[in-house]
Amino acid sequence: MRDTLFYVIVSGCFAAVLIGQVDYTTQIQPVFNSSCNSGSCHGGSAGGLDLTSYDNLMKGDSNNGPVVTSGDGANSVLVQKLGSMPPFGDRMPKNLDPLPDATINLISQWIDEGANEESISVEEWMVAVPAKFRIVGNYPNPFNPKTTIVVELARKAHIELVVSDILGRDVAVLMRAPLDRGSHRIVWDAADHPSGAYFARLITNGESEKDVTDGRFITMTLLK
Ligand code: HEM
């Protein structure tokens, strides 16, 4: 078997697993309420930033623009202002004890999950999780020399992701390992291969008859 460069960049599963774990209304808004008990919670003191409701928080009004960067808790102004070294001005909540790390982490996690107002139900969450084993596609395509192949797994499984050429010869094994349920991105670096059409195929162990669906093959074009 030829040496193959492969990387698993992201376990997309984790996006799915995290969706809806933290609920804004019952877990985040009360934190603001308990720090801002003066009636007008924050309104006006920070460029109009208002912590009284989800809509006001997300308006983006503040001296420094939006305080929530959806998907990036650690770099959101909101989270940074709660830590011991805010990027500007004072630590929040001003003149009160710092929030416990666990609370700051919860706010950060909520933003990482997408900063949604409502968490989704278990039923909705199940729908969001892949129901099949399949190759979703690859991007870019045509590519040179790297392309990212996206696979979805209905549940944890030992998978093989194999690339073959137009003559049916296997030229690369990009992955031969157990992977968690969810979607995963796997990069093929085809620097050592000539231009042409290639096929990626997904093989999984332990799949039942109903799991075997279309979408096991994709065609990829390497253009050098
Ligand atoms: C959990 C509660 C709080 C959170 C999450 C919070 C969050 C923030 C954020 C994100 C900013 C920066 C906004 C901007 O760029 O303009 C800010 C600024 C500010 N906050 Fe708060 N805040 C909280 C509580 C408080 C309280 C209780 C006070 C006053 C008693 C206060 C007073 C201020 C003031 C005066 C500024 C602008 C000046 C500065 O940056 O130091 N905040 N806050």
C-alpha cells in the first residue's frame, strides 16, 4: 500500500452533540438578571448594551460592536469581559464578585453551540444526527492537490475510506479506524498522484442492511 497523507481535521460529530446542550432562557439569562438587579440592566452604560433579553443582547449594541460571536465563545467580548483580563475596560460584572469559572464556561459553551435562544429537543437533536453511513461529498472538486472528503456516520463504526483510480486500483487508504457518530472531514493530499478521475469509497463494519444506502462512492477530479 502506498504511503498516504491523511488528516482528520474536525470531528463534526461534536457540533451535533453540542447542539442545544445549554439553554439560554433557563441557564444564561438568569446569570445576567442576578448581576443586573438595578432595573435597567446595563442599558446605556456600555454603548447601549442591554442584558435584559436575548434580542437585546444579540442586537450588537455596545461600544465595541457585537458582544457575542456565535460559535466562538472564547473570543466573544461577552466572555472576555467576564474574565480577569478583559480586552478593554473593567471586568464584569462591574463592582461585584467575579462569576465562577463554571458559569463563564457555561456562557462560553452556549456561544460555542451557536448562541441560540432555545435549546432543541431530544427529538430534534436526533433528526440533526446523521441517519446513514455515507460520503456527503468533497470540496473543492476539481482539486489540486488537496481535497476534503466529508463522511457521515449513523453511529460509531470502524470505517475505511479508500481512493481508487480510473482503472480500479486502490491508490490511497485515507482512513482505517473507528470513528464516532456524526460527520467527519478527511483530507486527501494527492500531491503524489497524476491528474485524473479518482473514486473514494466508504466501507463500514457492523452496518445493518438498512444502513446500506446510496452515497458510498464519489468521483473526484484531480487537475494539476
Ligand atoms: C453578568 C453581568 C454583566 C455582563 C455579562 C456584562 C458585560 C459587559 C460587556 C460585554 C461590556 C463591554 C461592552 C462594550 O464594549 O461597550 C460591558 C461594559 C460595561 N459594563 Fe458590564 N456586564 C455585566 C454587569 C455589569 C454591571 C453590574 C455593571 C455596573 C454596576 C456594568 C457596567 C459596565 C460599564 C460601565 C461598561 C463600560 C465600561 C467598561 O468596559 O468597563 N456591567 N459589560
